[in-house]
Amino acid sequence: MLILKILAVIIGIVGLVGCILPVIPGPPLSWLGLLLVYLTHPEGMTTGLLLAWLAVTLVVTVLDYIVPAWVTTKTGGSKAAGRGTLVGMIIGLIFFPPWGMIAGSFLGALLSEVLFAGRNVTDSIKPAFGSFLGFLLGTGLKLTASGVMLFYIIKFL
């Protein structure tokens, strides 16, 4: 049992690190740490709390991919820029992790605005920065969720 509790804390910490390093699924790992605590110490944590954090984990994980594209369109980017943000983020993640994800979302939005929306580079910079802001918001959501889950992991041990 002690090994599982230590493993829960380690998984929670790795989940927190995974919020910054996109090759590690942060919130899902943090939730897995919560699950281990629940299984090893069921009298402390309620099933409702565990399921609520599962829902938060799913929402935050999905929003992490949607928010950059959404913010890009809200800062004046076209739908092409929103799609370019998502494509650039994925390409950057595959070829140049972790920083490629940030640069890829920016460049994807910028190039999509120029190539597909017919805008000049100067007018495309604001939506490209919007994609960067969206990336930061998504990362902030993940850090918050994983940080609170790590708190609960430690609290219920």
C-alpha cells in the first residue's frame, strides 16, 4: 500500500510537469494519481469527488486543443487561422517538442492568414499572437487542474 501511495504522488507530480511538457498528458496522469489514492485510501476521498475530477480532466484536456484556435478567431483571425493554429500545434508537437507546439500554433495561424485568408503579414500578426495567448490559457487551465489534483492526492494520503 505504501508503494502505491508513493506512486500516486509521483504520478501527480509528473502530471503537473506534463502540463508544461506536451509529450506527457498532464491532467490525465494527475487524475490517475487521484485514482490510486482512492483505491488505496477509499475512506478519505468520495467517489463523487473522483468522478468530478474525471469530468474536469476530460474538459480541460479537450479545451487545451480548442482554446488556442478559439482565441485566434476572437483576436480577428479567420477560420483558416483557427485551423492553422491547431495544425501548426500538432506539427510542432510532433517534430519539435515541446517548444514546437508554441511556435507551431503561432506560425500555423500566421501562415493560414496569409495563404488562405489573403491577408498581409502585418494584419496576420494579431491573430497569430492570439494563438499564442490561447496556448498560454490552455496551459494555465491544465496547470490549475493538475495542481489542485496534486493537492488532493497529498491531502487524502
